[in-house]
Amino acid sequence: MSRPARPLVGAGAAEALTGARVRVRVPATSANLGPGFDSLAVALDLHDEVEAELVEAGAGVSVEVSGQGAGEVPADASHLVAETLLDALAGLGVRGVGLRLRCANRVPHGRGLGSSAAAIVAGLLAARALAGPAGQGQTDADLLVAAGRREGHPDNAAACLLGSATVAWTEGTDARAVRLVVHPQLVAVAFVAEQRLATTAARAVLPDTVSHAEAAANSARTALLVHALAHRPDLLLAATEDRLHQAYRRAAMPASLDLVHRLREQSVPAVLSGAGPSVLALVTRTDGARVAGLAGAGWRPMVLEVERVGAIRLD
């Protein structure tokens, strides 16, 4: 994707941006949805809110976090939102500013619900707003490319940015995505795991190759899932069948795969949420509470609407 050259913002102009403030809201996401490995994702009605303010350079970077991750994540420029925001500002030519960040986090960390994508998208969205004229030409497509490069795969970032459900892919090194209109009766039941698991650990157990038969089966299910999400929720059990990644992850998260199996035996379209260890079920609204009651010990069930809008600026 070609981008127009942006003029550098000199010291005087950077000082003029001091005091600029923005609030953004970004949703949780669940990726893969069974067979759609690194390509399909859905946005969920559970949000982080970030307030960012540019301050004089001498003030440095301060980060205040409440909710998820409070007291655990960095409170300086290495915080993922701050790091992304400052890098994005530099890419837009804005340098020589400090940053004050306040994060109200509701998306669980390390549970397969897109917390890192939410942080990255929040930083990019805030930077676009804070950069003033330098950010006005930046499109959502530009943000998706930047998010995909930072996270390494575009699925969660696409759903976080665009809302609803998305199909994401890459062309060269650039991320692309299209938004799907999800069936109005569809909701998600997230079974949030007590324990965290790093995405790198979940990916490490995947094989380098799979059989042609397994790949063909997943291709068919992924195509069916796109249709089921939009038009035929009754097909979701078949459409969410996966042969590409979930079974290989059992060694890293046996309780998660046991829950997926138990739910699917009861005709509930259940999958690992992203790289796990949380589990996601896609059901109609009338079944949400019933399915949430099937969790058992060790899980925190949440019935969540599909977030239809995606990441937004609040002021």
C-alpha cells in the first residue's frame, strides 16, 4: 500500500500539539473461530478505554492503568499502548513530545481475547487523532497495515478496528481485511480461563506441515463459516470444525480442549478463542444464558454481544 510522504513536524509545531487529548475505545476480539486460522475474527462487546494526552517533552511518559493488568504492565514508554502511539507519532513526523496515558482495561490479558491487538489499535487510533494535520490523511486501511506489522498477524486487529466479524489476509507485507455483517441473533459466550497462556507458547506446539486432506477440510469449513456467521447460525456447529490447529494445542491447554469437546458433544459450536486458553461459543441470543451455564468449575462465562462498530474515538 503506497502512502503519501508526510512533512516532518518541527519543534515549534510539536510544542503546539502539547495539551492535545483524545479518548478511544477498542473492543476485545476472538480470532480463528475454529477453522479460520489467522484469518477470521469477531469483535466482542467488551472494551478497553484509553485517554492519551501530549505533554511537554521534559515530562516524559507516564501510564496509569486500572482494571485488567493494573500493577502488572509497564507504566512507562514500554507499555504497549504508549510504545505503539509514540512510534506511530514518529512515523507521522511528530517528535519531541511527552505522553500521559490512562488505560481502563476490561479485556483479560493472555486469555486469547485480543488484548494486545486492542492495545495496538488504541495506540494507532490515538496517534492519528493527536497528530493534528499530519494524521488527517491516514485511513483505517493504513492503521490495519501498521497493526498487522506490529502484531505479526492481522486477524484480531482487523476485527478490533472494523467491528463485527472480519476476514483478514496479507498481500506482500500489507494486511487487508473485509468486514462481514453478522447475523443479528448471533452472540458469543466467552469462557474465560483462570490461567494465562502466551500466544508464542500456543504457537510453538503447532506442526510445520499438515496433510492435504486436513487442509482441504479446513478450507471447506472456513468457507462455510463465512456464510454461517452472516446467514445460517444453524450451520455453525459444522462450520466451526477445525483440523488445523486446535487438536495440536491440547498438550498446552488440555482443560480448554476438554471444554471444547464437551460443549460440541452437546451441539454447541465451541472453539478455542484465538490461541487460547479461553473458549468461545457462537450461539443465538436465546441460547446464550443456557450455554453459559454449561461452563463448570474453572471458567468465567460471559455472554457478549457482537461489537458492531469496532474501535472508535470517544471525543
